[in-house]
Amino acid sequence: MAPNISENAPARIFGACSISAMERQVHAMLPQDPAMLVSYINLKLRDFYPSLDALCEDEDIDVAELSEKLAAAGYHYDRETNSIR
């Protein structure tokens, strides 16, 4: 006999967090190491997003905060190549 799985199963399994809330938390977690951050952002820009603004909007990332973090490590966004350099 199959177990009784209700619509609230994810909430029971993961506590008070819903699946969509967990997905938002995962997307908001960016690598802290500058080289890993650049690699992660460039992968997203290359494969999924036409601009840094689009990526930040979709991933709920503060573009100014990200730009400051990248600048502190000597990187900047290049619109022509749609990549972090």
C-alpha cells in the first residue's frame, strides 16, 4: 500500500519552509571566494542570462552589492561580452 502523501508533505519534511522558499535561499547563496564568484556569475551569464541586471533580478541579487564585491576583488561587468572580467 502506498504511503499517504498530502499536498503539505514538503512543509512537513522541511519544517516551516516551503519548497519555493528553499529554492530562493539556494539561489541567494553566492560563492564567497572572489574567483569562484566570478566563475559562477560568468557561467550564469553565458548559459542563461542576457545581462547582469537580468541575472540579478531573476536570482534576487542586489546588483550594486554584487558589483561592489566584484570591484573589491578587481573585477567588473563588461556589457559587450556579457561577462565579468
